Amino acid sequence: MDNIKLNYALIFAMILQAIGLIWYVSKLDSKVETVYKFYEQESQKSVVVTQAKMQFDLERVIKEMEDIKKELQQGRDKSKTIIKQHDRIFKMLKPKKGSRSPRQYGY
């Protein structure tokens, strides 16, 4: 009879341990869920911040490109002006047909 009581006590202790283990795993799962939700929220915030930074960087790059285009056009305009002046100078220095160049001196 004592042997049966011991078996019931052992079974009861094992059931209590199983219940404790289930309770512990459930509590652990709840904590993991909470941490995962927090991680998702923070990740979403991070994505929004990253997108905002990328949008700002893109706007800045577009503005810089517009400035570069303006500077490039100004450089082209200056080059055209220099070429026109160059052509006028060479036309002025070019000797006329049939005449000797007044700038040539002989000894």
C-alpha cells in the first residue's frame, strides 16, 4: 500500500512539473512576442527615418545637379565668347590678300 502512495506522489509531482514547465514556456513566449512587436515598431520607425533621410539626400542631389548644370551652361557661354573673341583677333591679324603684312620687318 505504501508503494502505491509513492507512485501517486511521483505522478502528482511529475504533473506539477509539467504544469510549471508549460506555464514557464507560455510566459517566455509572451515575452518573446512583446519584444518582437517592439522590434517591429522600432524597425518601422527606422525605415521611415531612413526613407526621410534618403528623400532629403535626393532633393539635395537634385539641387546640386541643377547648380552644376547652371555652372556648365555658364562655362559653355564663356567658351563661346572666348571663341568669338579668338576668331575676331585672328581675323584682325590675318593679312589681306595682295598686301604685305605690315608687321613683317626684314633686315
